[in-house]
Amino acid sequence: MTTNLRAAYAEKYGLTDDMLKDAEGWTEVDGDLGDLSEERIRGILDMRFSAIAVDTPRSELWHTPESIDVIADIPYLPDGGYDKETGQCRGHLLDLYLPHDTVLRGGKSLPVYIDIHGGGFTYGYKELNRNFNVHLADMGFAVFSLNYRPAPQTDLKGQLADIEAGLRWIRAHLDDYPINPNGVFLTGDSAGGALTLLTLAIENNAEAAAAFGIDEPSGIAFAGAAPVCGAYSSASLETMGSKLTIGYDPNRRIGLERMLGVEFFEGLEAADPKFLTAEGLAFNVDLPPLFIVTCGDDFLEADNLALAAALSRKGADFELFDPKPCRHETLGHVFVIGMPWLRESVECFERLRAFSYSRC
């Protein structure tokens, strides 16, 4: 069944076998869908293949600046690796990108970002964001890029557990690299933006940690975070009830359940809705300073404006970068991740650097 559906969705999005083979360099394609229902396979393939169709032409421009050193595929859990037959898990690997000049200079002065890639909780691995991350590193940061298991390999609680395991590894090894331990920041885009804020909730609120099943947060004292085009409407309509807010879109949760199954949100009764909306996170968690990125034609702009508004009401420290596309041009969702060469992306990098360097 998976083979036939693969062919159907490849035809729908104009993808060749070579394109799908290349995409395996940055995402699962269909190798983890064998035991799912046809409805679930269709939903995930549609999401993955539509994203591959967007990222394939962009991938031709991906490159690593000569000034950046790459340490790739570090296992943050013992089973991290690519050999599925021996039980290894690609989702338990991370990369580190370092400006070579910093390596030569030594010391412990370099601020660091930890990146959580997006992809609707089911698409992508760390390689999807490598081009963004190496250019972020080129702005004067160390950058750790985390894998986590995509759905359907695990659920939301499992993804957060993976991220926390990665953070614990990073905290234990910060001293191995020329990194400022007091200048650690978190970033993530789209679904990764959601995971970023949920991780900050876990790290800064014991009730949130318990609600998401995390017994041992990393304990990293984040100096700030930069969520990019984050998806923050994850609460269920049933729990929201009469508490609907202007920043909450019930269709986001409904769409995710149709694609990933209701089981993706299992075991989150204690978190829903308190920690599953932008307003809930802002009001219930003392978040570190945030640099919020969205744009005028981001389909999740309202989620991000709701987060900014809630933080403003609270008097919290944040900056909002929300450029509007020029006439006859498009920016779109996660523009700075997918197209870091745009002038708006260059401005975003510059403002992100200023934000980060002023807070550590």
C-alpha cells in the first residue's frame, strides 16, 4: 500500500525517484509508515511530499561557508545512529557548527544557539535547517542542531523527551567547546517553534515539566530564545470551551490530529490548554527574553502576534520581527530558514545577533 501511495503523491507534487532519494538526506520519506492506516499514511505523505517539493529547488543553494567548522552526527543518546537494523535511531543525533576563528582563538566567549527544526512534527531532520544554522553560526554563534524522532515514530511527549535528552547532553559537554555557558539560546521554526516554547516551559515551570512527563529537565538557564513562525494553537477545542481567544485557531489542532492521529497528543490532559496556547504559555511561564519572528504572509502570523501581545500585557522582555512582503513578492512561512539570502532574512539575522549579544 505504501508503495502505491508513494507513487501517487510523487506524481501529485511532480517528484522523481531521484528527488525523493535526495530528500532522504534531510527527512524521512516513507520508511517509517509501514504499520499505519491508509488515512494516516495519506496525511503524512501529503505533508512530507508537499514540503519536499518546496525544499528541493532551495536545496540547490544550500552551502556551508568556509569559515564554519562542522561536527556532524554526534549521538546524544546511546542508540543515536543510522543503522536501523541494529536498532540505531537517526532521531537521536545532533550537529555542532562553530566559526573557525573562534576555534583558533579558544576561550569560552561564544554565545550558542540550540536549534529545533520544524516540519509539522513529522517532516525533516537537522539537515533540513543546516543552511540556516551555518549562516547563523557565521553571524558569530556556536549552533547545536538537534534531531528528534518525527511522528509517527513517537508522539509529542516523546519528541519533548528527545529534546530534553539532547539538552542534557549539551549541558554536560558545554565545557568541551569554546562556548559561553551563560549565553545559551534556543530557537526553532514552525513546529520547532512550538517545541521551543514547550521546552522553555518545561525548563522554567515544574508544573509544565510534570504535565509533559519530563522528570529531569536539563537545567540550562537560557539567556533567551528566537522562535520563528511558531505554531502555538495546540490546545484541544474541548478544553478551550468558552475560553477561546483571538490568538487561538482550533483548526490547527484538528488538522494535526487528522494528519498524525489523536494519539499524537495522548497523555497531555494536564497541559491542555494551560500550556498549549500562545497566551497560556506567556501568562503561565516566566519565559526568558524572546525574539519572535514571523511575516505578513506567514499563515501562522496570528499565533505569533498573539504571543507578542500576551508578552506585552505581561510586561515581558521580547522583540518582534514581522516584515511585510513588498508588492509582487512573497516571504512566506519560515522565510529566514528556507531563504536566508533574502534581504528580509539578512535583516533578521542582524537583529537576532543584536538581540542575543545584548542579553548575555
